[in-house]
Amino acid sequence: MILGYIRVSTDQQASEDRSSLQVQTDIIEGFARTRGATSYDVEIFQDAGVSGATKLAFRPAGERLLATMKRGDVVVASKLDRMFRSASDALNMLELFKERGVDLVLFDMGIDPVTGDGTARLLFIILAAVADMERVRIRERTADGRKAKRARGGPIGKVPFGYRKVGEGRSALLEVDETEARARVRMLELFQQRVSYENIGHRLAEEGLLSRTGRRYQARCIRRVVAADVGFEAVQ
């Protein structure tokens, strides 16, 4: 039996860009045909919207694949990074496949099983280490970029209450929203006076402090703003 494994990293890719999953499937089915297999001899395991940083055994389809494979089966993926992004996970899984008597073929490295003792296995070990190092470097560069952006006032993730984003992309910066900033101060003052969230919203509306949509601030919004300042436990 030929067991194919395909993966894309994000839900958006999975829902909007089917080509990546389809291309991976086409490669696996093409490989199966070279082995004389029919579509009935191929089973595809698909992880859509799952990060490569998650170990294979902890991905939904990855877990099913490992539970399904039997001695004599061939597991195929279009590329090494579809299955592994961690060198330690790659090497651990390599040993598991060998113990189970299952061949692992990574098409971007050729059609020879990397579970053998030849050149394909050596290349697999080297490339897994390189992929792991690149993953760490990407993470470090991302962290450095976020730190630099934060230092110059750029928004990181969701824009906090009391600010607005100015500009787009890497040039985007945070700018104080004067109206929201005043509303935030009043929310905290009224909270300290033990006014309920619902009544805080009414009080702010009476003072002319409304949300960006021109409506009264709702209790859940006020609670979220207060929690960000005084801590979640304090607003229980």
C-alpha cells in the first residue's frame, strides 16, 4: 500500500489555495503509477492548516498515518518539509519507519527510500539538519524584526485599544487615538469606583465618549480594556 502525506501551513492556504495540496497529491499519485499501483492502492493523509513546526505524530493526519502504516507499506511526501521541519523529529521518525518495516520516499530527494542505508539516507539526515537550522534562523529574524518594529512604534499583531495604525506593511506605525485614550482613562476610573461594566458604557455615552462606530461601548469591550490594564483576575 502507498500512503501519501500532504500538508499546507495555514487555514487560509488550505481554503483559498488548493493548488498546493493538489500539486502534492499529483506528485504522490504519479509516483504510485511508476510502481504499477492504481488509485485503489493509494491513500492520502491531508493536514490542512497545520504548522510544520508541529511534530508529525501530533498532527491529526500525521497521527492517523502512523497508526495506519504496516510493514511493507511505502509512505510518500512531495518534499521533506511537508513532513518534517525539525531535525530531531525527522531522525526519530526515520528510526520508527525502519522499525515498522515501512519505506519513506521524499520525492524532492529522489525515488529511493530514505529509510535505506545508502546515499538517500545520508542526504536526508543532512537536509533535515539544514531545514531545522533554517527554521531557527527564520524564527530569530522574525523576532528581531518584531523587536525593531516595536522599538520604532510599529504595531505588532492586533492594534491595542487607544491606538490606531497609520500606514501599511513594514512602514506602519502606531498613533495615539485621543478619543479612545480618554475613554480608556474613564473606564479605569469608573471601574475603580466599582461601577458595573454596563453602567460604565452608559456613563461614557453621556460624556460623549463613543466607539469608532458611533455607538455606546459594550460591557465586553470595557471588560477587555480594563483587564489589559489591571489583569484578568482583577476583573472577575
